[in-house]
Amino acid sequence: MRGGDERSGALFSYVDLEARVGEDHPLRTIRGVVNEALAALSGEFSALLRAMLLQAFYSVRSERQLMERLKFDLLFRWFVGIGVDDVVWDHSTFSKNRDRLLEGDVAAKFLSAVLAQPRVKRLLSSEHFAVDGTLTRNLRQLRDMRRSGVMEAFAGGGNAHGVAKKFSNSIDRSRFLFETYNPVDLEKVRQTDAARLEGR
């Protein structure tokens, strides 16, 4: 930790990937589930399917970044089943093989095999689901912004057809959108708008 920056330059390094991954790491359990699902399939695309799972789990944005992580990350190598000295695929090769995999039924069969396992079934439920709060907040802000724009348009004397044309949607055709964007009490909106303009 302290001292000069000297490297030992050892000729050989024996790294056991299995020993490097902690016993309580979540990917150990996931790898067990994946291995059982792959045993039901032919196992031809096992490394590719595991790499695709890592890309989804760790939100890796591109195949190029995924291949870079596979080059340097021992955890990724262990999960995919690539040895420390094995060469990682080129990103374009990975993309082409991934496309072939998705065009066929292999990915769908793999996911079906994963979901059919008893360990996974007890984690699934149709009674509830999780939603990312940032997405709902952004959607609410967008809806509020559009609603306030429509309310101002109506307060200025606009009609539903004009507002629909301006906001590029069919408010007059869709009852749901019309009820959502159309103000309930137009007179109160006009009074509020006038008071707001006087306060500027």
C-alpha cells in the first residue's frame, strides 16, 4: 500500500475465477438458474445468452462496452464461462450472433425454461409489479405541462379542434384525452389566467 510503484512482473499468474466470486454474490444464484435452463436446451449459445443477461443486469449500453467489460471484469468472465486467458469476441461478431439468436426461437425457449423453474416461479406474481419512480415522475410532469398548455389555450378562447391541431393529437376524437386535457370549469381558468397576467 505504501512505497514505490514497482511491479513484480511474475511470469505466471494462477487465478481461480470460482474463488474470486464471493459465495453470497447474487450472480451465483442466477448462474445456477441459468445453467438449469441451458441444460434443457442444446447449450450451443450458452455463453452468448449469459452475456446478454449481463448486459441487461448491468445496463451496459452497447455491445462494444459489453466486450470491454468481458475483457477486464473477472466476474463477467466467470458468469459467461470464459477463462482468464480466453479471447473475448469482437463486438460485431457478438451483434451478428445475437441477431441470429433473437430471430430464432432460442431466446424465447431459454426464457421459458428459466420461468418454468420452481425457484423462479415463486418470485413471479401477477398481483403486483414494480415501476421506476423517475419514469412516472417524468410522465406526470409531461402530462402536467401539456395540460397547462391546453388550459391556457382554452382560456385564451381556443376550441378543441384548434388545440388538438396545435398539440398534434386528436383530443376531439379521444374521449379520454378530451376529459384529461379539457378544463372542468372554463370560467375559473379564465379568471386565474387574468389574475396571473395582472400579477406579472
